[in-house]
Amino acid sequence: MSGHVEEPKKFEPRKPVQLDPPKSDPISLDYLSKCDGINEGYPTLVAIKRTVFDVSGNPAYGAKGQYHVFAGKEPNRALAQSSLKPADCVPEWEDLSDKEKGVLADWYTFFSKRYNIVGQIQ
């Protein structure tokens, strides 16, 4: 195959991660909001561009973690703008600059190499 370019490895996890096949189960915003790393019996979930990732195994998204602000939400704007402000943890991202949209796309790639996709926001 001449001319084939490999995807850059910059988002590869340091330790290989065995991921399950992605699921497309419908997930409501109400259910997502309960998956905030605090509610017992619920997984910890983060959505990016309507795709829901299970981050339960990473304490950074738990109650005392530095990224807890993202748990149970679809924080597209905050990720794109590298913000940890709760007010920025909203789904709207279409009006962002091309650079910020690129940052959000990088986060999506980063998450997809580390966390199982468990569904889609409905």
C-alpha cells in the first residue's frame, strides 16, 4: 500500500487498553446526569459530541477527582476551551473557533482510545 499514512500515536495510552466493541445504546440526559461519580450504583460517564464514554475506572472523574466537573455531563465546550469551569460544561460547541473544534476532536480521540463507548445521547 503505497502512500498510506499511519495515524499519529500521540493519543495512544502508555499501557495498552482492551476496549469492548462500541455500543450505540440510547442514553438520556437525565440518566447521564445521575452518572456523575457520586451516585452509588451508577457508572461514571462523560459524553463528547453525543458519544458516551464510561470513565468509571479513572478516579480523576470521581467525587474528589480533578476532572469531576465533567462527570455526568456532555462538556464539549469546556473540553474544547481547556476549561474546568462548571459553567463551560455544556454540549454546545458548533460556534467555537476551528482551533477549539480541533481541540475537541483531539479529546474525542483521546477518550476513544482509553474508555469504552457505552451509548449515544438521545
